[in-house]
Amino acid sequence: MPFTGAHKEKEIDGVLCRLVEESISVKRMEFLKKLLEHNGFEVKVEENTKSEEDKGNAVKSYNLWVTDVLFNPVIYVYELRLKTPGNKIVTPAYWPSIGTRRDRQGRAGFLLGIVKKENRLRTLYPYLFIEVV
């Protein structure tokens, strides 16, 4: 009986690969490919073409795979195992930094909820956020 987990795997060019992200933009694909190759992973890119029925043109998106089937981006990012090309540690704030939707201050979409909750807590409980000089 094959293992049916939450992680997608696929054989590409005779090599079993693990999905990192799917349906991503060209900019995001290039960013992740450069980051993962810098950390010693062999990266495979698969192009998707989905036609938008309302506009009538094809939108290009990509699936990004690595040949290490044990790779899990969440674990690698939160255990600080990855490094940037400048040899700095990749943090959860850095991982979605390119090719994702951002607010006016340049924060990634998933961080907005955290910032809004923190601001609300600061308003309700200011004594919890005393800054030490």
C-alpha cells in the first residue's frame, strides 16, 4: 500500500521529486529556484498553462519540485536550515518575500494578520508591551 500523505510526489525524468510550491509566478519560481540551488538541492521546474475563460489568454504558472523526497519547506524554514545567497538564515518572514501579495509597508500577506492582531493587543493591553531601553 503506497503512502498517501499531504506532500505531493511525482517522477520527473526518472527521478522521484517532492513538490515545494505549485502554480507560482515566474518571479517566485526564479527566487525559490535560486534559493534552493544555493542550499544544495536539485530543482526541477514544470510549466503549467491554464487558460482564463473570461480573458481568453493563457496564464503561465509553474510547479517547483526538488529531488530530495524528504524535503519539507515548513520544517526547513522553521528549523532555520536554509541560507540565503548572502549566507544569512532564511526566516519564515523571508520565505514568502518574492512574488507574493504585499501591503503598503512591504509585508507579505500572511504577516498582515499577525501585525493587525498585535496592534489590537497593543491598544487593549498597553502594559503588556512596555519597551525596555
